[in-house]
Amino acid sequence: QVQLVESGGGLVQAGGSLRLSCAASGRIFSSAAMGWFRQAPGKEREFVGAIIWSGGYTYYADSVKGRFAISRDNAKITVYLQMNSLKPEDTAVYYCAIVQRYSGTVSALRAYDYWGQGTQVTVSS
């Protein structure tokens, strides 16, 4: 069993930055991948980005590429989502998730085993 706790959400003006954290507890497999998703009101949850735990390779949705960056701290078992140049359309609840045995798919919700509770990010214009 793995528990994920997100933090760092809040209200920011357009053009500003926020850093979200996702702290994991429990056993994390070396084959794991951790992803970030977001869900805006009235919309489906969508992929933001992911990091492969072993090796640190990252993937990003086109909508955030060049603005967002994912990193990890192995010792703290924590993944970060650095969000820069935020836009009002980035407003959403942000979720982290983990798949213990990464098999090549990081953008599909169904690929993930455990989810956090989400943290609200609001970007004002």
C-alpha cells in the first residue's frame, strides 16, 4: 500500500510560479513511475507529466512543456512539480499518482495504482 500526499497548491497571478510536492509513504518499487494529472471544473482529468523513478526520465503534456518541470528527491521519496509562467487555464485540482511497475505508459489514468487527494491551484488573470 502506498499513500501519496500533495501540497503546495494555492492562488497565484498569471505569470507566477508554484511548486507542488507529492510525498510518498510505503514501499516504492524501483520500477515505479510517478505522474501528475489535473482536473479543471467540468473537464476530465488530464495528464500533466511524469517521472520514471529509476533514471529520472521525464515526460510532459504539450500544454505544459517548457513551463513545468518534474523532479524527485529519492531520500525523501518526494516528487515535485515546478510550475512557471502560469496561465489561468492551468487552474485545476492537481493530483499525483504512482504506478509501481512502469510498462511504458505514463499518460493514461488507468495505468496508475495509487492516487493522492489533490491540491487546488488557482491562477488569476
